[in-house]
Amino acid sequence: MMMNSQDKITASQAVVVLVNYILATGILTLPRTSVEKVKSPDVWISVFLGGIIAIIAAVIIVKLSQKYPEKTFYQYSQDIVGKWAGWFLSLLIIVYFFTISAFEVRIMAEVTSIFLLEGTPTWAIILPFLWIGLYLISSGINAIARLFEIIFPITFVLFLLIALMSMGIFEIDNLRPVLGLGVMPVLKGVKTATLAFLGPEIMLLLVALMKQSEKTKAVKVVLVGLTIPLIFYVITVVMVIGALSIDGVVTRTWPTLELMRSFEIPGLIFERFESFLLVIWIMQIFATFTITYFAAALGLAQLFKKNIQPFIFGLLPIIYIISMTPKNINDLFKFGDMIGNAALYLFGVFPVILLFISKLKGRKT
Amino acid sequence: MWEKILAYIPEWKVFMQGFIVFFIPYIIFKLFNGIVSKQEMNDDDMVKMTGQTTQKNELDYQKETSPKELYDHYTGDFNLDVELVKKEIGHNWDVHFREFNIGNTDIRAAIIFLDGLSDKELIDKHILTSLMGDFSQKDEQESLYEKGDFLQKIIKNEVLSVSDLTEEYDVKQSVGKILAGSTALIIDGMPNVLMLGTVKGKSRNIEEPVSEALVRGPRLGFTETLSDNTALLRQHGENSDLSIINFQVGKRTKKELVIAYVKEIADPNLVEEVKKRIQTINIDDVAESGYVEQLIEDNYLSPFTQVQNTERPDRVFAALMEGRVAILLDGTPFALIVPVTFSMLLQSPEDYYERWLPSTLIRLLRYLAAAITLFAPSIYISFVSFHQGLIPTKLALSMMGTREGVPFPAIIEALIMEVAIEILREAGLRLPKPIGPTMGIVGGLVIGEAAVQAGIVSPIMVIVVALTAISSFAIPQYNAGISLRMLRFVAMFFAALFGLYGVILFFILLCSHLVKLKSFGIPYVSPTVPYRASDWKDFMVRMPLMMMKRRPKMLHTKDSSRQD
Amino acid sequence: MKRNNMKGRFRLGLLLSLLLLLLTGCWSSKEIEDLGLIVGTSLDLETDSSSREALEEQEARNSNKELITITNQFVTSETTGSGAKEGKKEQKAYKNVSETGEAVLPTLRSMIEKNDKRAFAEHSKVIVIGEDFASTFNLTQTMDFFLREIEMRPSGLLLIAKNRASNILESIEPTTIPAFQLVEMMKGHKRTTKILPPMTLAKLQGKLNSRASFLLQSVTSENGEMKFAGAAVIEGKTKKLRGFLTGKELEGITWITGKGKGGLVTSFYEGTDQPIIYEILSMKSKIIPHVDGDNISFNVKIESEGRIAEHWVLSEKTFDNKFLKKAERATEKEVERLVKNVLEKIQKEYQTDVSGFGTRLKIEYPKVWKKLKKDWDQTFSEVPIQCEVKITIKDYGTSGE
């Protein structure tokens, strides 16, 4: 169970894992958070730039991981910077992973309790969600990847469908002028937009979990795996701003859901389409939750060189308690920002340093 | 600073819930492990116990038989030999002993056969006639009659016109064969018996299978006779690679079981795995291939069938050509096919006989039917009891109108109707054929109409239930339909608790289970995932035959091409 | 062995009882037949002083605040279902409940005391605001609840009623539901230039948040029959009702924005004064801002293609191109008149930009716009606007007379 040699995934599975990990909270909140910063309709350019920055970071991470193709980050970080420093760094990343999974769970619970289950206590929403996640990850990365492969096409089709339907209330004037106030506002939004692309860090582990013959494709994996969410996000932002206008977006808590609620197409069986968005969104959150949960559990197992099973169980209450810590929705958003900032340092800065050190070391030997 | 942090520490309640979050799945995990390991232990116990008992039996046996230890084998003494056989099976009413003199000499002989199972006509016309006939032309060698060996040679080579003939020395074994329908010939002075293959088992004609009717396709179905079934497979076409290998299963009642595969196609690992699992079958009697299915499947806790059963030789043969392995058991017309994937449960052989476009559409229809079977009632419940805002206004108005006066919440309403329809289905199955359909219609109409009239359920609910029931019968595999109908109730409970969120959770849970499930090493959800574009040609759509040039990749076949 | 079995059974029992635990509680469920669907809401300023006194008594405090009256149009299982059944008297398909209070939600909540059904607003289609109400209150404040509440769908429409809004939600036909009728009527904006494209709550949000002025469809009730009548002008700064535009003026606005999808223009033939009716097939307009230092001016270019749908001119035939040209001229003139007319009104009388000039300026000259944004309505009232109209008649139906 430690590291089952059979339990490897293909390159296409790695792409799907990456896409499913990245698509999460951002779909619902990105239009607002980025418009808050940019304050002009050029948000989609910020999102585009953010995606490109994320791709660069991801490529660095992959290059680092490819130096140690058989090992996950938890194992090779000790080779690079020594036992204790590596241990500490791994622990930081583990904490990051389970914190983000707790965050996703809580966001899911909030949105669900607002839009679907008014009155159901938060714990009742979270509990079954956590348990199903537990059930899934107890059988390793292969099962996770396969589940993601089922979720992904459903997300893809439904998303395009509802995006197309919202064309009816789209007004191109809301997106103009392009770069009317210059480039500065666009740059202001880049950081926020980049944070929506949290996810390439999973490549620190994923490269080790990929099949031997497909490891060389890892760079391709991140390119494809980040381009798909990039397209998703750009479509979302364009559609939301086009329909609700800049002024309308900033005041909405969940602008994308608002967009889906703003139109009705009678005659099509459903007439109202936010349920579709919620369905795919909950699935995407589940994907993000499980993969981060798994990454944290795997990390602990590898740090302590033990079986993964007890860590999976042990992390569950921790995730739950962390997820219940934010007092209200503003706290929750702040919590999200905190995680994002931590990620910038953990995965924007450290991999570069580590890559540098390992290059130096490689030269010496 | 500290105060700020302290303010964020959650209440004790949250910690309590955190504990519950951990504890309940942990307990369930432990319990399941407990049950599983207990069962394994029980199995071990049984092995031990059976070991003990066999030892004991052997001891008893030795005690009993120790004086006559010599007589495990035939002696050559006619009376003693007949006595030996009589002692074993003579008390049975259907065992017949017929003593006579061979060929006008005074050499005593006897045939022993089982009434009903052996071919009396053969015995009368070919065996007895030729044995009792005159051997006089061999008179010149009369002295040699005394020598058993020579006599036997003459009888074997010149007298008996029976094709299947073996010699048997062991009493037990010969008795076993007699009980299977062979005829034993005991001749005075010979240290063995001749076993004559006179088996004429009871079998029925080959008919079209009732459980898998097709509009187009061969009207052939397996029967209860294994040799007929293997013959049907051989008859399908000349194929020297078709291997049919036999096993014996059942500890007390031995039964023949064969596995069939195409040597040049099937993955040898798969064949080995099947053989291994069949050898582990440890049960006193294998009554039907369902026993085999349950004893060799991967996960007995799963609601899904992991072995496909079929009565159709063409289906078996198509599976063999894809690189799968078939298991046929004597005494049942149901053959098993392994490994099986979820998509196979929604396929019918007809898909390949009809042209590809209609087949594709029908196949898509079946996927839709499966989805309706699984989710229709739960989605109805979640819309009626939870998310009235997510349905069109006009629909909401009409639902409101029809549900006015219904005293139950939607979940109870749905349960009443769903359970009623399941009972109707079950009852219709048990009733004599002429009444069955009538009862079904009467029951359905009366209960549906009256329930609506009485205001117990709403008309829309009746529509949903009827749609669900009909959809579940559109699934070609009967037992797959049952699995889905069973899971439908689970989905309904999820919906009653959490509405649409519950349905999504159920879907994720179901998928989580499916992706974990394997059938003989093949992921159950193949070819859905992992993505293999070439396998998708025969998944939801059925591409034209000329495009399906390769066998399914997931089966790791030796020869992947269907063409030369 | 036996003890082991006991233990196993105990374990199995525990497992099953854990499963039973799952079956407890359905926190959020509410059955559909127990709901009273709110399909329309009207907001009015309460002028009747007696209700004020009654309320003050009830609340045991005295205030001089303006009171509002909210009327909700409910559709319940009783009004939909049993109406059709035999043996019962035909009853109204809807049920209006009114309540007076100081803020929106408390007033709505006190309806609970009057209604046996759980109010459910997910199917709310329209909000009708009374004239007095709109000119007294800031819309940002009063609409706050409707934009905040999860149950209110952003696809709901917003209308302004001339005189009392609650009258709009009454209908003389008992079987029709006025709220639904309004929604259906709103779809007519594709066939006439006298109805605005629908203003949903989703779009309203953006308008309220910016400082721009905008139009809302207005509706009146005549003898129990509702009718769309022009538009209401909401001023950007105060978010209060500034005044109304008539149907004719609204046509002018539609020509300026170019958002119409169909409609008619009636012009009179030169000389004979006989009517020529031009049917719009397509409409395009372009507002071109010119910035020259501090001077801003606009050019409106309107292009339209259409057909002659009816003409009473006996002396001419549509087979004749000359006549078509003349008809085009006449229509152009008429359109120009419409546009000039409405521009006069919004620039001079109301001093509000409701026809998208500001948006165009923002798109073409974002830097200039940034400076002028604050007092745009003021600036707009003094901006010179030129207008060019080009009408093309493509065909004239099946008759060439």
C-alpha cells in the first residue's frame, strides 16, 4: 500500500487530475475577485496572463520533479536540502494540502447551504462528503484518477452547455472598451487571477505516480492541463461580465451562479440552469478535496514511512475542524486568500530554489 | 494577538463532530474488516474441520474395511466382485444387476447399470446380444477361454460393438461411473471390469433462450447438458484455437465444469487467474453456475454483478473472440463470461447484427434508460421536497395542483409506489404464465388508478414510477436491471435527506465504488476510463464493423487485430 | 467458535444500526403543496393615514417615517388544483395579500400572520413599483432586499406603475394570473418599438451600482386591464423616478439605441398627407462621439431596412421606385422627428442620459469619460447631438398597388 508499483497513472489521467484540481472555487468567485482588483472589463486579459504565469510555475515544478522521476517531493526534498530541512518543507506542503482541502469543503458547504439546502446544518452537509472522499482515496491514485475521468467529461459538456445558454443575455458593450484605461489595471488583477490556478503543485507528486514510459510527457501534461482551465475561466469571466456588467459583478457574492439564475429558457425541460452549474461545481470541489486530501495523506505516509491507511483516517477530523474554523463567509474568503499567498511562496519561489540547488549538486557529482 | 487566535478556536461541539467524522467510518471500516476476516477465519475453520472429519472418516473407513482391505480392487472372483459392487450400491432401487453366461460357455458374467441413465436399447441390442451370442467359431482356442486376458481381448476386440470402453480396477471409481450411467461388465476370472459408455443423460431439445430473446440472431440456447453446450460452441465455426479445459467442482457431488477460451487471443494471465479461482471453489455441491459466479467474483459486497451470465452461444463466442473466458457448468444452461465491464451489461448481441446506426441509437437509449432507472425517483423527490425553485414555473404549478391533498411527503409517496411495483413484478414472475401478464396489468392499473383516486399518491408520481419500472426492463441483462433497481432505493434515501446535493453525493459514491471495482483484474468501468479512444468505438456508440478492427485493449489480448 | 459468532452478529447489528442513524432528519425538506408561490410583488407608498395609526398602535412607537404597502400575488395548490375540478365554483387563480410596514422584509414577514402557506419566492416573475414609491425612495435602498434574498431570482422583471402598483396585480378575468400576463406581454418588445427590452433584477444590479440613469418599462391599469405605456426615467444620481416618457418618446429612444427588433413607423405622404406604414425588419444605430478639447458632440447614425406594410396613397404604386424613394424620405423624416423629440425631452426636461450616449463615450474615449463620469447627466444636457437617418425599403409584400 505504501507505493504500489501497479498504482500508476497515464499521462492523460494526469491531465484530467490536474484540470479537476484547478477547477474549483474559482469558477464561482473569480469574476468578482478579479473585477474588484481590475475595475475594468479587461479582466479576461488578467485571467489569461495569470494562466500563463501558472504555466511557467508549473513547468518549473515539473522540471524539478523530473530530476527525481521515481520519487515524490516528500522523498526527494530530503535529497536536495538535507534530511531535516526537507522534512520541514514537506511538512509545510502537507499542511498546505490539507488546509486547502478543508477550505474547499467549507466553501462547498456554504454554497450548498445557501443555494440548495437552506436550513441543513453545516456539519450534516460536510460529513457525508468527507466520508465519500475517504472511501474513494482509500484505494489509491488510480481509483482517484479514474473517478476524475468520469467527472471531467460531464463537467466539460454541462459547462459548455450552460455557457452557450447564457449567450442570450450577453451584451458585448459590457466588455468594452478593451484596454481603455491602459495596461496597469490589468496587471493589478494578475495576482488574483493566478491564484485561481492553484493546482500545478500536485505535479510534485504526480510525476512520481505516472507510468514510467509517460513521465517524459509531464511538461505536455501541465501545458494541456492548465490550458483547459484557462479556457474555462476565460469563458466564465467573459460570460459573467458580459451579462452582468462590471458594476453588477462586484457586488455579487457568487457572480457565476447569479448569471445562471438571471435567465430562463422556457421550453427546454429545465428552464432554469443553475442546478447544472451546482452539479458540476460540487463534483469539481469533490475532486479538489480528494486529491489534496490524498496528497496530504500520502505525504504523511512517506514522511513516516508507514502505511497510508491510518493517516487517511487521522486527517479526517483535522480537515473537519479546520473547515469549521472560519466564523463567517468573510473569514472564509480571507482564509482562501491566506492559502493563496502561502501557495505563491511555497510553489512559486521554493521550486526555483530547489531546482537551482539540485542543478548545483548535479554538477558537483 | 492570542485573543484573536483564541477567538478562532472552534467550540467543543466542533471537536465532538470532528471525532464523529473520524469515528464512524473507522468503526465501519473495522466492522467490515471484522466481518470479512471472520468469514475467512470461518473458512479456515471449515477447512480444518473438514480436514479433521475426513481424517476421522478415513479412520472409520480403515477400521471398517481393515479386514477386507484387500478388496479395494476387483479380485477376479466373480461372486466376490459382484458382492463388492452390491455392497457399495446394491441397496439402490435403480441399480440393476443382470447375470448371465457368456457366449454359450459357462463363464459367469454380469452387467450392472443404472436404470434411467443408461441406454437400455444399447445394452439390449448391442451388449447383451453380442455377449450372449455364440462364441463357437473361437472354439479351437477353447482352452484359452480359461485365460482371462485372452477372453477379454476377444470381447474387447471382436464382440462388443461399443465405442466408449475402459477398463477399471478400482471398485469405488467404477461405482462412480455406474452411477453416472455407464454399464459395468464383470466377467468371472477377470481382475477388472469393463466400463461401457452407455450414458444416455436426460436432456431437452435446443430451444431459443427465454431470458434473452432477440429479434435477429441465432435461435439457439444452451441446454443443461455440458457436452451439448460445448458442442454448440464448436459448431459455431471451425477454430482449432478454441480450448475447452475441464475441471471438477463440488466436494460431495462432483460436477463437470469447463472453461473455454481462444488460445491465440486470450490473455494467459487471465486464463491462469480463472483457473486459480475455480480451483479454490470449496463447496459440497455446485448447484448452478450462479454458485460459481458468487464464489469466484471479486467483491461480494458490491451491488453489481461482476460475472456475466448468458444462455446464448453466440454471445459466448463473441466474448471469446474479444479475448474473454467462458465458464460452462454441467447441469445449467447459463454460461458465465469473465471479465465483465459495466458497459457490457447494457449491450446486446443484436447490436452487432443490426446496422450500426440503429444499434447506436438503441444503445444510447439503453444508457438513458439506465440513468432513468437509477435517478428518476430521486430527482423527483429532490425537486418536490427541496428545490421547487429549480423547476419551471408551469411545472411547479401543475405539481402543486396534483399533489394537493396527498398526505405523505414525497419520499414516502415514492416508497409506497416503488415497493408496490417491485411486488407486482415479483408476483408476475411467480404466477402461471397465462395469468401473469393479466395480473400485471390489473395490478398496475388498479393500484395506480385507485391510489391516485384515493389521494395517496399524485399522478405525476405514478408516471415517474411507471417510467422507472419500464426503463429498468429495457436493460438487456436481467441482473444488471436488478442492481440498478436496488440502488435506486439508496438514491431515493439520499435525495430524501439532502435533495439534489444528496443525488450528487450518491452519484459520486456510486462512481467511487465503480472505479474501485475490478472484474478479474480489469477495471469495471472500462472502457469509460482510463480514456482509450480505440475502445470507445464499441461503448456508447457502436461504430461500423469495418472500423472496429481491433479487439478491446483493456483485455490485453495476445492478438489485438481482428483482421489479418 | 460460538462466542466468535456472537461477536460477529453484534458487529453486524451495530453496522445496521449505524445505517439507521443515517435515516434521521430531513432538515431542509418542504413539500411543494405546502408552498404559496409568490409570482408577483408590488410596492406602494402608503398614503392612507388610518393604516399608519393602526401600525403605530401595534408597534407601540411613533414615527414619521414613510410607510410602504407590499402586495404579494400568491399562487397556491388550492388556486391551481381544485379550480379545475368539478363541482366547485370557479375561483380566482391567484390570491393577493397586502401588508403595510416600514421596511420590505418585516412587512413581508408579517404576511405569515395572514397566510397558511409558506411563502416561496423562487418563482417570482415581476416586481411592480408604484409611481409615488419610486419618486420617494432611492431604488438602491428599497431594492436591496430583493437583490440580497437568495429566493428572489435575478431573472425577475422590474416595472414601474403609473399610479398605484397594486392595481396592476388585479385582473378582471379570474382565471388569468396578472404577473404571468405581464411577463408574456414583455416578450412583445420584439415586435414593437414601444416596449423596452426587459430589465431584469440581474441587469438592475449593474445599473444601480453605476451612476448612470436608465429607463424602466412603465405600465398602467385601465379598467382592470393592464397596458404598457411608455417608460419611466430613473435618475442616476438619486435613483429616484424622474418622470415618464410616452410611447412615442420611447420609440425615439429605441431608434437611438438601435435595439429594436421590429415595429412600425407611420409617416405621411408628402402632399396628400395619406399614411404610409413602414415595418421595421432590421435596425442599426451608431452613436459616434466627437471629442475636441473640452467640447463633446455626438453623431447618431441610424440605418434601417424594412418594408411597406400598408399605404393609403391612391395615386402611387409600390412598383414605382420613385414612390419608394419618397416613402423612404418620409419615413426618415418621421424617425428623425421622433429622435429629436425625445432628445429634447431627456436633455432639456429630465437632464438624464438614458439612451447610451455615456456608454459610447466610455468605450471610445475612456480617459475623457473618467473625468466626466461624475456629472455626466449634467454634461449630457448641453451636448449637441446630430442625427442621420437612412431608411431602405426592401420590399412591399404581395401587392404592388
